[in-house]
Amino acid sequence: MSAVTFNSVALKSSVNQGISKGELLANPSGTLNRRGRLARTLVVASLAVVLMAGFAARSGAGDQVSHATSYVTVAVPAGATLWSIASAYSIGDTQAMVEAIREANNLPGYDIVAGARLRIPTA
């Protein structure tokens, strides 16, 4: 009869590799060389720039704002449209004047009612 013996030996996990938690915290870059650290820094810096540009775009930085210094208040005559009023008061681009009138009066659409009072930007 043959006898089989097993030796119980504690094996290290292949994942742990015997590195303690303190060693990982002391050297967070691991085994990166100078080129690896530079690449990591450039990636982080470029992501920061992209995020800042995204936040700036969302906040409206760089938007061109029309500064109308004065307004004329007009009562809308019967049968008038926003386009006809804008063309009467615009110097150049009628569509830009339509949008300026809508913005000055907080109009959600292009419909206006006879007798309503509209603020028309003059500058």
C-alpha cells in the first residue's frame, strides 16, 4: 500500500506580489519612468483644459451680447406682423431686428397681438 502526504505551504497570491499597502501609498506612480510620468501629466493637463473649455462654453463665456442703450415703445397696429414692425425700424438686417425685438420683449414665438406694446431697440 502506498501513502500520499500533502504539505500545507502558504502560497503568495499572484495578484498581491508581496507589496504592502504602505508601499503603494508611498509611491503612487508605481514603476513609471520619466517618459511615463510626462505622458500621464500631459493627459491630465489636456483633460483639464477640455473640461475648462466645456464649462466656459456652457456658462456663455465669449457670447456676443447686443447692448441696446435705448428703446422705443410702440403699440402694435391691427394687421401688423413682427416682420413689418422690424422692417420699419431696422437700418440693415431685418431678421436681426426681429430677433432683437423678440429678445427685448421676451416673446416665445413670432406672433403678436394688435394693441400690444413692444419695446423696439434703437441702438
